[in-house]
Amino acid sequence: MTKTEMDIRLTKIFSAAAIAQATPDKRAVCRQLKQFDREARAQGLFALAGEASQMRWQLVAELQQARAAEVSHGGV
């Protein structure tokens, strides 16, 4: 894949991340971002990989906060 194609792909994943509200959706986007990160690094596209990684960790933090809120309110 070219850099432009990878950039477009990352933009689509970011769009999915912005839309994702439910926990399973966010987890799915995290998996996509992790895979994208691997592929981008393998191609030497480290800036794109960094963007994907940053977004992934942001989603992970949101998921952890939601999980902590569920636990503190007896949801689990």
C-alpha cells in the first residue's frame, strides 16, 4: 500500500473511532488501530503508526474509565 492509501485507511479508522459509542465498537476500532500500527511500521510509515497508536491508547483509556465507572457503581 502507498503512503496515501495508508493515510486514507487511517482516516477511515479515525472516523469509525469518532462514531463508536458502544464498548464493543471501541474494542473493534482498537484492534483495527493495532493492526494498522503494525502494518505502517512494517512499511516504515512511522508517523502514521504513531497517530494510530496514540488514538488506540486514547480509546483504551476511555474503555478503562468506563470499566472503572461500572465497577464503582456495581454494574459488574
